[in-house]
Amino acid sequence: MNRGLFDLTGMTALVTGGAQGIGAALAIGLAEAGADVAVVDQQTAELTLDVIRSLGRTAVGIVRDLAGTTPESAAALIEQSVRYLGKLDICVNNAGIIRRAPALEFSAADWSSVLDVNLTSAFFLAQAAARHFVARGGGGKIINVVSMLSFQGGLNVPSYTAAKSGLAGVTRALANEWAPLDINVNAIAPGYFDTDVTAGIRADATREAAVLSRIPANRWGRPEDLKGAVVFLASDASRYVHGAILPVDGGWLAR
């Protein structure tokens, strides 16, 4: 099929954590560019699915808690997506959780749960997707969602910082191995976005003012600000892009 560089018509994608917020915007952005989408979340994603279907695209929802993901459960999830969509071209690892506490008080449970969902599940899903791409032939796209805390330490979120820093490293490592297989592995690093994850910061007037003072764009990001980045990394336009971490941060890192 002859497509424009940013045209995803005829392609299929899996997006984890797609019921709301950033994940929903990523799934909808891919559909707006022409892709059919499987939306994975621990809750139903009917609002996201309705928007995708209104665009004339196929949308399927898979309710799945990614805690405790193993190579076997990841392979089963990829296979389920392939059954629903006919094939899989794009895997977006967006699902994530956060736990906040001072490092001196941080519990083993909060450490393990965040690493499990944010890093381990992403690795095993990327592995399962890549195995599918290799078996099918023709390559594929893996897009991980990392964070500003892949570059910085943050405060009171040691497990989140560790997981997102680790996922940035895994992105580069997988890109090194899989670029020769025509599999592009890249990541998007959102800055400070208006989502549930940042609700605590936005509710604290002092902290919110401090954050905004450092963002050259002078506003919080909106989930739809990420659509262009995910379409670029999913499309033929990025075929020579491997191991990139693309910040979408209103200029935060440049400050």
C-alpha cells in the first residue's frame, strides 16, 4: 500500500492504559491518522472506543490488569490483539502507576508495584510484540511512554523515577538489537501534563506555580499535545529513527 509519510491507513495498534488521559489521546491520535486500535486497560475504555469508532476505525477493548505480567501473559495479550485486529503493527506501552512518599518512608510494596507495571510489563509486551513482528515479517513499531523523570530525579517518587529511567534505557537497548530487524523502538517523554498523575501537584498552589514558572510554554500539557509525536513514531516518517527519547514538554528540558 502506498501511503503518505504520516498516514497509518491499514495499520493496527495496541495501546495500553488507553481508557483515559494520555493513553486515550494516543489511541485516538493513531485512529485519526488511520489506524485500527486495540485499547488495553484495567477498566473499560468505552469513551475512547466510541471516539475511535466515530472516526470510522475499528476499535476493540481488552480489560487487563498489567500487574504481574509475564512473558506468557504478554504473548497472550499480543495474540488476542492480533485475533481482534487481524495483525499488529504498532505497540504503545503507556500504562503506568505512581506511588508518592519520601524515600525514607517508601515501602517495598510501593517500590515493587510501580516497577512491575511501569517497567516489567512494558518490557515483556515489547518482547512479545517484537516476536510477532519477526514471525510475520515486515518489521513494526514499539513506542514506550517514559517521563521527564527519565532525565531527572523528582521528589517523593523513587520507584516511578527508577521505572521511567529504566524504560528509557530499555528503549535504547531494544533499539540497538532490533533496528536490523526493521523494528523501530522509540519513546515519548511527556512533560508536566494535566492528568490524574499530576493532580496532587496542581492542587498545591505553591508547587503548581513553581512548575509553571519553568515551562517556557507557560501552561500544563494537554493529552492531545502528544498526538503528533505518537503518529510520527508510528509512521513511515520515522523509519530511520531508532532509540530516540522524544520530549514533549513545553520546553521544560530546554530551560
